Amino acid sequence: MSLLVAGSIATDHLMSFPGRFSDSLVVDQLDKLSVSFLVEDLEVRRGGCAANICFGLGNLGLRPVLVGAVGEDFADYRAWLQRHNVDCDSVHVSETRHTARFVCTNDSAHAQIASFYAGAMSESREIELKPIVDRVGEPDYVIIGPDDPQGMLRHTEECRQRGYRFLADPSQQLAFGDGDLIRPLIDGAEILFSNEYEASLITQKTGWSAEEVLSRVGTWVVTLGPAGVRIDRQGEESVVVQAVPEIEKVEPTGVGDAFRAGFLAALSWGLGHERAAQLGCLLAVYVVEQVGTQEYEISRSAFLARCAATYGDEAVADFEPHLETIRP
């Protein structure tokens, strides 16, 4: 099975502020905003949406193909991903730019202020999918995550032209993108991923109603935070999947990427959307309980026990034959 995961590859610099950002903001003075927050710590972690998704898939026993652009400083990161079962042979290496960098500060209420340096990511527009497909075989799915906008458009259009089934995950690019960017990124997708806020941005910026979006995508998967996940299909009632209770909420960065990894893994195993959402929620909770997007380890026995506690023995029976993890 061939799974192509296109999107950002980055280094995350994560900081924690012990107070609340909202206490330092004056609503009627936001046009003159100038604030500084004294943070308690700094964690430098591997990240990027596509790399995070691939890491999750690799931890579930799959071998995803990472598609993205990096700098020459990627060597150590490449070795890490390869040790976790990720195919990095089609990653484009820039000769002039550094690997992208995400700088994020979280406050005590889990609000975030972040900046993103694109760097080599801007060269993802130079990547063609066909040579990758020639190397690894016809893809079951191509997931197109946040990346250089022109690269995202190129990959999406190539999927439509060549008949590759693609999953749209525009996420962070929705904030600055206009309707002319967003509409072609989601039109014709097998599945569209978003959270609740992003869902509102999609309808607002495209000018399409929720029903019109559903007429253009096969399935719309909307993550709801602690309330779980909603799965929408045109002409059908929504399906809501409950979240997995966390032991301790530590840091939210990368939770959505882990959810997508679990969802995609279940699809690759031939399971339905409800089971896919459950597997996504199971993997996602491991990320929220750690600092960093790729710091979690999965024990097969503990993972299945947690599955049984939330979703029951039938879900365990569906996942167990496929699940391969590094730890027993």
C-alpha cells in the first residue's frame, strides 16, 4: 500500500508562558499591539505537519512516503524519521534555504501565539508526484497538508489530472488564504479535514455553504477538541465520535496531525470512517500528553487497552490484526 503525505517539514521551538495572553491584550488597542511574554522554558522538537503525520503512521506499522522540501540541515531529522519507518527518499533538499521553523508560545489556558518561517518549504512547488508514484507504486491516498500554497495547488491539481485519490488538509493556510486559493484545494477531495474554527473559515472564504462544500468533497471530518470528532457526508446524518480522555493535558501542538495519521492508517486497513476517527482520537491523545509532536511511544498492549476502555472490544477486534508497534 502506498500512502503519500505532502506538506510541511519543520523544526518546532515550543515555549510556555505561565500566565494568560488575554490578560495582556487591550481590545481597543490591538492596532498598536506590542507585547512581550517572559516564558518558562524552551523545547526544540521535530515537527511539520507532513512529518508529524508520517511519524504517526510509522508508529502504527505503516511505511508512508514523505513529500516535502527541506534544507541541508535535515540529515539528523531524516535519520530519525527513517528509524520510525518513514520513506524519505522523495524529500526535496534545497541548496540555499534552511528547513522550515515553527516558533510557538502556549499560555496556561492553552492559547497559542506562533510564527512560521517557510524556508525550504517554498520549494515544494518544484515537486512532481508522478516520479514518486513511479518509484513506490500507485497511491491509495495522497494527503495534501499545509505547505507552500503554490506547492499545495500543484499537488492537488496533479491528483485531479492523474486520478489519485487525495485528502485535503489546508489547516494553517486557511487563515491567510482567500477563496481563490481555498476552493481549488478542497474541490474533489475524497476527505476534507478541519477543526470547527477552520470549518467556519472555509465557508466564509469560499462563499460555499456547508452543504455546498459537502457536494464537492466525499466526506468532511471536523475535529471538535474535547468533544471529539464529527463526520459529515452529503445527505446523511452526522456521526460524532467521542474523544479519548487524556490522563494529563500537557501541550496541544501536533494533536491534529496525530489524529490524521490514525485516521489514514485505519482507511489503509480497510476500516470505515467511524473506526478511522476512533483510531485518530486514540493516537491524538498520546500527543496532548507530551511536549513535542513526535515524542510519544506506543505500547501495543496499553494502546489496545485504552481503545477498549473508550470504544469497546469490537473496536479492539478491528484494530488488533493490523496494529504493529515498536513496543509490545
